[in-house]
Amino acid sequence: MPRMRPDDVSTFLAAPHVGVLATLRRNGLPYTVPVWFEWDGTAAWITGTYERVWCKQLMHDPRASLCIEAMSPMAGHVGMDGRVTVHELPGFDIWPISERLVDKYVRRPAGDAAADAFFANMRTEHRLLFRLEPETFRAIDMRVYRGKRADREYQQRSND
């Protein structure tokens, strides 16, 4: 499949696309949840609260996958698999990255008042950050994907 160019990857990951995070339950079955993420060029930052199921799962087993797909403004897919590291107060200031998430997902579309209120509410919650550094990384440019060879051959036969 055609890979995204590095500039396209940066642009794609900077857009406020919602990611789907996969964690592992204690019985080994996957668990998925939509998340906001902030890409720093080498890793994805994800915020959560200690009370959320997926956060508890990551505290128990740090293996995770993050999938981001979008059709607009660029059709693409980015997937990353790896292990998270946990970043917590007071040893790590979680608020600058959390504020960047609010800027990306709330301030841009809804404005300053909505973002300020959202961030103020976040600061009342029992929050932490996860940093997912990919061990595997996939960035597919769906604008130029033409299908696997078998798909193309099938399509050709169908058109004959």
C-alpha cells in the first residue's frame, strides 16, 4: 500500500481526528475506546482518568494500539502499536499537553470560551497521561491506494 509522505503524516496527525485506542482486558480480549491524541513527532499522548476502564487496563498491561482514520481533508490511515508509559502528577506536569489536546479538539472548532471551560473542568478530574511510543507504525495514503493485485485483477475481469 502507498505510504504517506512525512509531511502528509504530520498534517494528518495534527488534524482533530478521533483515534481508536485498543487496550487489553485481563482475560486477553481487546477493548477499544475513542480517544483524543496529541502527536509530538515520535509518540502519541493520550489523557484519561484513573477511574476509566481503559486507563486501568493500561496501568496493568501497557501494550496498546492506536488507529486513526479519516476521509477528509485527506483520506488516510495511521496505525501504531507499542507500549505506553504513564505520566502522573506531581512528578510530571500533565497540564501543558492536556491543554494542547483541548486546543486541538475544542478551541479550534468551538472557540476560547468553550475551551477554557473544558480545560477548567479537566483540571478538577483525577487525570494522568499516557505516552504511546510506536514499535510499529503504519501511515497509508488512501488517496492513491488502488487495491491489492488480486483486487485489481478481479476488478479488471469484472470490467471485461
